[in-house]
Amino acid sequence: MSDETAAAISAVRRDWVTEHREMYLGSGGAQGHIVDITPVGGRKFATHCLVKYTGRKSGKVFITPLCYADIGGEVVICGSKGGADHHPQWYLNLVATSEVEFQIATQAFRGTWREPEGAERQKVWNFFIDCHPFYADYQKSTDRVLPLVLLKADEEIPVFKPEDATGLRTA
């Protein structure tokens, strides 16, 4: 997908992503976890998590809502950026650190992350696109391999609050 097409998609999604994040954070996770995303080719009961990370250049804290699936006790997210030809900022910031904080509904966790490789990656990818089919279209629109990230919870932490984010980045 060209950068121009990705920018156009990003502009349309920006308001939705911001509203989604604000609803999720403002409700303490009671809302925003399950969202109907059938208008974009997703499922009626699509699962979303929040990922909190620090900008590797800015030092600002960002919170991004992302589709997720649970596989084998780990949470899988995908760095699709809607099929753009470059990785999303959240992914680039995440790989710059070894720890991650994420929230699922009304529970938040500090943990570690990893990227599956080889046969495990294919298994995780197949599972993820079964849960969120439109990601297969994202993959078809770019030559880069969309990164999969597995999150593992190590300890429970307080749920995220709107004031935890000092940056305003969208997906």
C-alpha cells in the first residue's frame, strides 16, 4: 500500500481510534474491550486491548487500542498499520524495550513480549486471522511481513487512566 493511501486511511481512522481509546480509558475498561467492527470487515464482538508504551524518541507515554486474540495464555497483537508499507509507531517503540504494559477490559498487566518465529508464527498468524479476518487483506496490501507480538502477563497493575498518556498518537 502506498504511503498516500495509508495516510488517507489513517485520517479516516484517527477519530474512531481516539474515540475508542477515550471510551476504553474513561470507563476503566468496562467499555471498549468488545467492539462491533463489522463495518471494516471485522466481527461483531471483536476483542480489543490497550497497549501502553513510551516513545523511543519523545519519551512521551502513549496508549493505543488494538485488536487482540488469546492463544495459549498469551495475547497476540499485530503491527499492521492497516497494511501500510511501514511499521506502526507503537511497534517500533515496543521493540525498543523488553517490557510492556497492556490492559484487557478491566484488568491491566505488566509483562514481557516476544515475536513468534517459524512454524509457531504461522500457527499464530492463522489463529489471528481466524479471529480478525481483515488482517489477511492488510497483509496482501504490503510487501512487508506484518509483525505479530505475543504479550505475557507477569503481574497485575492498576488499570490505565486517561492522564497516563502524555502523547496523542493514534494507531
